[in-house]
Amino acid sequence: MSKIEQNREKKKQAILAAAKSVFLSEGYTSARMDGVAAQAKLTKQTLYRYFPSKIELFQATLQQIGESYHDRYSQHLALDNTRDALIAFATEFMRFHLSPEHIATQRLLITEATQAPEIVETFMGIGPNDTNRALNLFFAERFDVPQPNTKIELWLGMLLAPRSGALLGIAALTDQQIEQHAIEATDLLLCGIQ
């Protein structure tokens, strides 16, 4: 990577870090592009060269938040032992969906969905499809389940059940509680499949 490309990537990462901070602290509708530029220590013109609109910046911010976790929890599906693969996936999946960043993002979406419906569309267009594809492929390879969508949705629903408490401010689960929840939800899934 050339020096120019490195500098460009460094600016982009500074913008995304500033945008995440601004969006999660101020909300989408209150966030201002000049505030993001100031926090990134760049001019507003530079910001607009990278991200021509606030919704594009929001989308890139959401993608960055989700990418690192998605790669981590999807890699677990490559484990040979099916139960271990599902439990590892489930644990990482729960850690992401119960993380402070994700809870703050969910609160932002809930709070501002009526004022800015485009943020919900943007959010829904980013992550769930990749996860669903990976899980559908896994279920097709490991189980003789012709249409696993309902089973996958029910399992993910069980994994996401603690999120409603987190959204309401109930104390976060410990890592041990997350792991136990992931094991029990996965074992229940496996009982229903086998």
C-alpha cells in the first residue's frame, strides 16, 4: 500500500471512529457532519469527499461495527464438531448483540425510526443477510433439514432474548451467563432437529 493510500485509509478510519462516537452519543438526526469532521480533526470538505451524505456515513459506520464481529462469529461455523460450532457461533453472536455498541445502536434505531426511517432500512440492509446465508449453508451441510429458516430464526430468537433486558437497562450478562445461555439454546435447537 502506497503512502497516499495509507494516508487515505487513516483519514477514513478517523472519520468512522468520530462518526461512531457522534452517532451513538447524539443520535442520527442530531448528528452533524461538521461535528464529525471536527472530531476527526478534518475539514468538512474532506469528510464529504469520503462520505457524500450523512446516510452513507451512517451505513459505513454500521458496517464497520458489524464486520469485525460477523467475521469472528461466522468463522466458528467451520469447526468440525457441529455442536461445538453452533455453541461457539452462538456465544460470539450473543457477545456482539449484547455489546454496549450494539445496544446503543439498537436504542438509536428504536428512538429515531419514525423521524428517520432510512436508518432502519440502512441497518437491515447491512448484516442479517450475511448471517442468514452462513447459517443456511451450515444447516444444509450438517443437517438433513430441507428449509431450516424457521429453526434458525427460533434459535436466533432464543439467543437474542436477553437483549430486551439490556435495552431496558438491566445489568449485562456476564461472559459465563452468555456461554450458558448459548449452550442451553443450542442444545434445545439440536433436540428439535434430531
